[in-house]
Amino acid sequence: FDYLGNYARKGTWLTSKEQIKSDLINTFEAAKEADIKTICASNSYFQKSGATVSQQIGIALAQGTEYLNLLTPHFEVDELSKKMQFEIAIGNNYFLEIAKLRTFRMLWAKVLIAFGGTETTTTVNTSTSTLFWSDKQSNNNMLRATSQAMSAILGGCDMLTISTFDTVSDKKETYSERIAANVQLILKEESYFDKVVDPANGSYFIENLTEELAEKSWSVFQEIEKKGGYIDGLESNYIQEKVFESGEKLMELYNQGKTTLVGVNKYETDDRVVSMKREIEQKMVDNKTLSFLHIK
């Protein structure tokens, strides 16, 4: 369960802020001996709100660090790291998304070592992001899902969820779930993506991109920590404001035609005027909501 992520999405605590630590301790104790991941740090909604890749990584590090700060007085850091998983959304920038997962693993290992841990591996659960998916030219989303899935696998994900191509469309197709499943099967059974441990290793471009991204992401993480960490960053609206600014820039680039979306603002099949706009998912208390971007 993602206790902190639930607050980020809904703007209210599951019980109360004062009970965060006791709730987490009780949850962790209850499932301590079970072979399950107890804590999930979700990051996908920041990506879908327009956060930059470095912001996504920095926020994920801050969220994981907040969990460690709350629980390390009561549990060993190695014990906690084995019970944690991160959920990350994969976007359309093929090589950057590969580097994103590699960068996150590298920096999270750095955080665990700083806490005195010896177990530096972590579980990363990925999902294909519907940001920049078309609601009218939905068949094109099959290709976008495939590209995103490839980035996730080459980046070293442990788990992968592929969204159906009609996720953002009003018209649902009965075969969309089958297609989503078959994308994974083709990548594994026909493209042999499961046969190489780290296919991106040694690639100058990806390695260089990873190093650059690590520097920027660590800076984002440090800025959040200076603000008091993940919880304080949300309560002060610092994190939301930074993500909102990035989302505004993303919309501006798209609406100016500087970001290409095939079938929507390039190689269109009709004369529709298509724009990207913000759609508030829910009304949150104190206006601490994250805005999700949609193409309409």
C-alpha cells in the first residue's frame, strides 16, 4: 500500500497525519513474514501530470526516503528495502525512459547505502503512460504502448503493465486487452527481450544520458529534502507547483506544434483542432491536487 502516495493523490490522510508512523509500523508488522511487498511508492501520477524525468526520479527518491525516515527507527533498512517496491510510469521518449529506470536504481542504491544498508536492489514495477495517447486515433496507441514497453524492459523493470490502446478513448474495443497482453508475449517469445540481462549496458549514448540524468535528478531530490522532505513538500505545495510548471511547458510545446503526436497534430485524418489541456481528476482539499494532462 502506498500511504504517502495516497495523500499526494487525494489530499487527505487515510487516518491522520499523527498516525502515519503507527499505521505504517502496524502494516509492516502484519505482513512482515509474508512473501509480499508491503510498501509501494507510486510515481506514475506525477509523470501523467507533466513532471520532467528528473522530477519524477527526484520525487520518487524523496518518497522512498520519507518511508525510510518513518520506519528505520523500528526496522532494519535491509529489511525495509526488501519489502518496498516503486511504481513508475513509462513515457514516449524511448532512450530517456530507458535511462530513467537505470538512473533511479543507481540513485536509490545510493540512498540505501546512506541509511547503512547493504541490500541495494529494489523492485521496480512499471506501467505504460497514457500521457500523449490519442483519444480519437486510438489504434496508434498500440505502437506507443509497444515502444514504452520496450523502454521499460531495456531499462530493467521487474514488472510491466501495458495499458489497453483504448484506455483514453470513449469507444472501447473488446479485443484491446488481448492486444495489450500480446505485446508482452511478442516481445518475450518472438523478440527475445528476456534473453539478455542488461542490453543497454555499455551503450555510450545511454550511459552518458544516465549520468546527466542522475545529476539533475539528485539536485531535484536535494531541493525537496531542503524543503523538509516528501510530506512537507506536498503540504507546502512545493512539489505540486514544480510539476504544474513543467506540465504547462509541456502543453505549450505541444500546442505550438513543437511536440509531435502522429495522427493528432501531425498526419491528421480530419480537420479537428486538437489541444492539450488540464483535467482535474478530483477536487482536493486546500487545492493540493495534481492536475492530469489530457489531449482532447
